[in-house]
Amino acid sequence: MSVELRSVTKQYDKLKALDQINLKIEKGEFFVILGPSGSGKTTLLRAVAGLERVDSGNILLEGRDVTEVPPHKREVAMVFQNYALYPHKTVLENIVMPVENQLDKREILRRVEELSSRLKIDALLGRYPSELSGGQQQRAALARALIKRPRVFLMDEPLSNLDAIQRISARKLIREVQRENNVTTLYVTHDQIEAMALADRVAVMNNGKIIQVGTPEEVYSNAESEFVASFFGNPPTSIIDGKIVGLEGKIGVRPEDVEIGDGDLKGQITDVEFWGDRYLVYVYFADEEIRAFHHKRLKIGQEIRFKFKKISGPWNS
Ligand SMILES: Nc1ncnc2c1ncn2[C@@H]1O[C@H](COP(=O)(O)OP(=O)(O)OP(=O)(O)O)[C@@H](O)[C@H]1O
């Protein structure tokens, strides 16, 4: 089911949480909304779910205007950051809740069996949420969202309570489940790695506005503004004064585009991080500090020569 937002605006007092949002998400697409804290991501998701009334604009599901349709009639399912499992209900009771009065018992049982085996929670159905790890709770919340066979999946930072290792497997699981069910997915995060890893397309949001939309590759290699450059990527682009290369305004340099060894620029190493297959080094020069990748450990304080293989911008901020 496609999801469309047309000029959607939502205001809290003087603050525009959503400011003229226009977006079209295609059927089956995995669409990620990426933005800093407070940019309006959750408000956008809640508006699509029908949990938040919008002040103006329209929300369409498969071309049908649902702006005034209540949440339970929208065929969408939402997975929250804290999973929102009911603590006094078992995993099984939590999972079947959305369909309890809608499907016959045999069909419910069939779906529970299928989902719990797919999500590897068969052995946990009798437990209470407090007896589960974060990853297990997350899988139970996914099962509860999927049992309705929603046509749109709305996910609000569903991995933020997991550790780094769990996140990697959970990312893969979410992607597989989404692909198997071909369900249109809107996924909110402030984590660039997650956005790049999961998205078919990503929208970068700031101050209630969509700043740029594209595939992760497009946004990564062609940031249209200083904000997007400084926010997208891991680590993000270093933003420096363009005068260094004879340009007006600010320019961006990705860490992989700084070539250390020779070149016209001179700087000093101020910090070094080991990244496994390479090092991230901080280089101080001309009152600026940039991040660069290098294949071997350099010494803090060491003087180096370097050049930029590629820059983005200039932007006038
Ligand atoms: N019920 C509310 N009443 C007043 N202001 C609100 C309400 N809900 C959200 N806001 C404000 O709207 C803005 C957008 O909030 P929202 O939760 O959508 O941001 P977010 O991008 O999801 O942030 P985070 O990543 O921190 O969850 C914030 O400035 C927030 O303080």
C-alpha cells in the first residue's frame, strides 16, 4: 500500500513539529526518516498511524484520503521504541491481542505458530515481558505488529534498546521480514548507519521539514546542503571554510577523501581511533579540524601532508 503525505502541518503552540511535509512512499518500499532529536520524526509516524491529528494537509493510503480515519481502520501497525508490550500479559497474549476478536482461533493459532517460528520466540510464548532480553522483547513486538498482516509498517527507533551485536542481527531480521511480506515500511531513526543499511530511500528531516530525499547512495554522495552533509554518513562529512581551497562558503570533505602522505596541505594529528580495518584520525590545520581515514596508526602530534581527493559544496550557510 502506498503512503502519501500532502502539505502536512502539525503545530504545538508556536513550534511547527511538521512543516508542509510532502512525501510519497511506494508500495513495498523500505523508507527511512532520518533526523536529529526533535526534528519531527515521531510526529510524522504518529500522524500516518492516525494517533496524531494534523492541523492541515492530507494523508493518503493507497490513494485513499485517511486524514480523518481512526487508527484501527488504517491497516497500519506500529512498533515503538520501548516495544510497548503489556507487562501483565504473556508473550502469547501480547501477540494475539490485535486479532483476538477479529479472527477465529484456528487462524490465530496458525499465524502464531508461523510467526513465532520465524522470529524464534516459540520457546518464549509463556513468559512475561520482564523475563525477556531486549532482543527477545523486540521480536515479540514485531510478531504482535505482524499478526494483523498490516499493509503498512511504522517503526519508531525499534533497535535503540539493543546492543551493537543485537542491532546487526535485528537489522537483517527486520529487512527479511519486510521483504517476505512486501509491506510498505516507514522507519524512523536518528542513526545514520541504520538509515544507510536499511533504506531503499531515505528522507533527512530537520526542524519539521524534509531537507533531502533519495537512495542512501544518492544522499551520501550528493548532499544538497551543509546540514545533510554534516549529518549523513559515519562519521559525517567534515565541514570547513572553502577559502582553504579558494572557494567562497563552506565545503565538505568525507574522511575517505582525505589522502594522507603527500599534497599541498599541512596539518597535525590531534587524535587517532582504531576502526578495525583502518584508523580514523583527526587532523588540525588552518584553525580547522577534519576527520580522515588512514591505513596505519599515526602518532598524535605528528606533522603530515595531505590533499583532498573530492570535496562537496560550497554552501552558503
Ligand atoms: N505532545 C506534544 N506537545 C508539545 N510539543 C510536542 C509534543 N510532541 C512533540 N512535541 C515537540 O515537537 C517536536 C518534534 O517532536 P518529535 O517527537 O516528533 O521529534 P523526533 O524527531 O521524533 O525526536 P526524537 O528523535 O528525540 O524522538 C519536538 O520539538 C517536540 O518537543
